[in-house]
Amino acid sequence: MKGENLLSRFAICLLIVHLIGVGDSYADTENDRNPDASSWKEPSLITLPGRSSDQVSDGHVFTGFPGANSINFIIKNNCPYTIWPGTLTSSGPAFPSTGFELAQGASRTLTAQPSWSGRIWARSQCFMDGGRFVCRSADCGSGQVACNGGGAIPPASLAEFTLNGHGNLDYYDVSLVDGFNLPVRISPRAGCPSTACPVDVNRICPQELSIRDPRGGIIGCKSACLAFHQDQYCCTGSHNTPKTCPPTNYSQFFKNQCPQAYSYAYDDTSSTFTCGSGSTNYVVTFCP
């Protein structure tokens, strides 16, 4: 009888595991960083294999359980046009989708291991050109809808995350260090603070920082580092410390528009936010 009871309990445990959706592991895809992205932070977490899945829906799709096996990123498009979000992993298993189309008003859920670290952004004005998929704003250079390890070509507004970091905390921020292309908000679902750049910076972008489409519309606002390639703006060379790379007039322009967002490389104190690891899913909304 004891043997039968043990077998019965084992079968029940297997059924519970199946119901909560634990899946097969897969190896880290070892995505390379984008060398043009000055705000990229080196991964600090150990890469672990794990479960990941995604679904498409006009509404929210829940595909995991915070604190158990996965964290959900609900990516929403509130822009009055189609966008093409992209993802880039720096640590942990990559999302199964590194780029996809998202219609106006739609959302898509991507599921990550609690060890994930990386960034999410959105491309716009995308089209096929000679068999290659290209975007005028924040393209990743892959020639496909999927970015396949390619990062955003600046200027690009970035939602950056490090899950399960120091002190068992998730760290997240909105970064304009690589410039701006679309408004974006990060909203944890567990009552932790949100952060955003909700303003359309393109509308007031200085002429010398502006990126225009063929019709003359401004579709991106470059960082001073990207525009001028000078150490004082890039926090490189003799300006590679917080003491020698203070805010500039250009970084202050971005900070004035979006006080919660990173405006330059050492803008940590007012721009990094935390939430208890495994305690929440995250909503990333473009054009909030």
C-alpha cells in the first residue's frame, strides 16, 4: 500500500507540474551586444537554461507565474500606428521572439526566466526593401522582423531590465542614453514604482539632433554622443567617470522632458528603479 501511495503522490505531482506549465529548457543564445549602444550594461547574472514561451492576443495573455518559473512582459502598443518591438538579451535565456509586428491597440506577452537581463524597444516605419525587412526608426539591422541578436540602431528609447539582481531585486529603467524614438512606460503589476518617458521628444528635438524621414518628419532624436562623437558627451576617454562626465546641456534637455529616464551614462540616482525579484510581471507600453 505504501508503494502505491507513493506512486499516486508522484503522479499527482507530475500532473501539477504539467498544469503550471513547466516546459523544456533551452540553451542561452549568447546574443552579442550592440557596439553602437552607449547605454549597454554588461550582464552581471549567471546564465541559466529555462522555460520560455510567448503568445499573441488582442488582450493580455498570462503564460507564467511570478516567483515560480517565469516572469511575464506584456508589451502594449498604444501608438496610433503599427510598431515592431525588438528584444535583446544580455543574460539568461533569450526570448523565443526577438522581434514581431504589433498592431495599434494590440499587446503581446513574452515570458522570461527570473535570470533574464536585457532590453526591449520598438521600431517604426518598417517595410520590405529588395527582400529585406527595414525600419527607418530603431532598426536592428537583421533584414528580418526578428532581430536575431541585433540591438537597436540609435536613436532608440529603451526599456532595460535585470531580473533577480543584487539584493534579490529586479532593476529596471527607461533609457534615452542612445537617444529617443518613441514614448515608453514600464509598469510593474505588483505596486512597485513605474517609470516612463511619456513625452514625444521628437516634437521639440533640437535641429542638430533630429533624424527625419523622407517626408521631413522627425522620427528620432539623437543623443549628443551619437551626434558629435565627443568624449564629454559619450563619457569616454578622459571623461569616463561620474566625476569627469557631468550632465551637459544636451543630456539636460532629455532630462527636462523625461525626469525619470536615463539622460546620460551616469544618470543612475534618479533613473534606476527596483522591485522584489519574482514578485511581479511587467507591462511595457509604447505611446502610453
